[in-house]
Amino acid sequence: MNSGEPAVAIDNLVKRFGDFVAVDHVFCRVDRGEIFGFLGPNGAGKSTTIRILCGLLTPTEGEARVDGLDVGREPEKVRQRIGYMSQKFSLYDDLTVEENIDFFSGVYGVPADKAAGRKDYALRISGLEARRRTMTRLLPGGWKQRLALGCAVLHEPPILFLDEPTSGVDPIARRGFWDLIYEFAAGGQTVFVTTHYMQEAEYCHRLALMNQGRIIALGPPNDLKRERGLGSMEEVFVAAIEAEEARDQ
Ligand SMILES: Nc1ncnc2c1ncn2[C@@H]1O[C@H](COP(=O)(O)OP(=O)(O)OP(=O)(O)O)[C@@H](O)[C@H]1O
Ligand SMILES: [Mg+2]
């Protein structure tokens, strides 16, 4: 672990697709062990930023470092240091629970002498010990997402990127999912998570609110509310975006 460095350091990051600016001069730092939330309307640039941080997209301008590694220059090394749950369901529906775990264990290069232990861990945290031979497509949505999370942490990555991990998941399963996120953070892992659920935004240590590629508010949820004299994250979200739109006009 490059422990002298922040988990994530983003400096003046820009991503353009042709003339369109999806990520517009973003700066931010995420500390180790922090649960950092990314909020913002559809199309704000959250997934694009995460894909850059995971070494899957190259920045157009600026710099992003993950675990001290430059994502533009060393994307392969970055991918070994992170776990990633993409916004779209990332497992194989036509494999069993156990086959998915074995497959991702191979992809992430889990050493042979650790593979059985890590598989037990993934089954335990996803609550799927009794359903290891169930076809993944037959699992309810919330269980699938827990399995995807179990697969994303097989190689014990210090930093996790979770892009809308609980989208479409019922409130009880969501709560269980967040219990795991807290467990990871308590163990020193950094969690960078996007969500459209305001309740989940409240669970984060710090939040960045993104709109049209820019970070328009940043801080702990309680500070963001207090600064504006507002009672809920939903009100903060709406007020910050309306203020931004008024300024643009
Ligand atoms: N490969 C691409 N080529 C062109 N435009 C893209 C590409 N990927 C993303 N975009 C555009 O960039 C903008 C930001 O998309 P992104 O997926 O990052 O948003 P998001 O904040 O994750 O939204 P959502 O909440 O809907 O997931 C969108 O307008 C999208 O259409
Ligand atoms: Mg997205």
C-alpha cells in the first residue's frame, strides 16, 4: 500500500467526448478508510469519473492518482489495487454463484493458496453459502448485487469503486449492503460510491455533488445541510443544482 498518499487524488481532471465535456476540471481528494459519495443528476459525469479512476478511460487533461498510481500512465497497476462494481450488473447470469466467484478470483489473480478462503469470505458476506450452486440469474436483485460486491473484493483491494451498487435494491437489502460498506471502511478500505438515494448519501463520510461535469458542493452531509440551513440532503441537492442553473443563465 502506498500509505503516504491519499486513496484518490484528482487534479484538474477533464474528459471530453468530441466537443462534449463530460468531466470539467474536477479536483478532489479521498482519504484512506473514507466512505466518499458521489451524487448528481443523470449524465452529471459520475460514471465517467469512476471509469477514469479505474483505469478504463484515459483522461483528456489533468491527472488522477489512485493508491498513489497515475491512472493515465499505469492503468494495469491501478486495476490490481481496486475493486469495481460497474453501474450495469457485472456478473455472468448463466454461471452459478460459485462459478462466478471462481471466475473473478482467476481474473483478479487471487493466489491458489488463498482462493478457497477468499471464496468462503465472498460467500459469507453475500449471504449465499447455502445457494452456492444456484444459477445467478435466479437470484433476487439484492442478492446479485451482494454477490457482485463479494466478487469485487476477492483480491482484497484497498480501494473500492461502487457505481450505483444498490440501484433497484429493496430498502432492507440496501441496509445490509451498507453494513458491509461500513465493515470495509472500518477495516481501512476506501469506498468511493455513487448513488441516487438520498438516504445513502447521509451514510457517507463526505459527499461530492456533481452537475454537468463539475463538482458544485463538497463536504460531510451535515456540513452541506448546515451551511445552507436545510434539513435534508434532498433539499441540498435541489438547491445546489438550482443555484448552479441560475448562475449559468
Ligand atoms: N463514451 C461516450 N461517448 C460519448 N458520450 C459519453 C460517453 N460516455 C458518457 N458520455 C456522456 O457523458 C455524460 C456523463 O455520463 P455519465 O455516464 O458519466 O453520467 P452519470 O453521472 O454516471 O449519470 P447516471 O446517473 O445516469 O448514471 C452523459 O451525457 C453521457 O451521455
Ligand atoms: Mg452513472
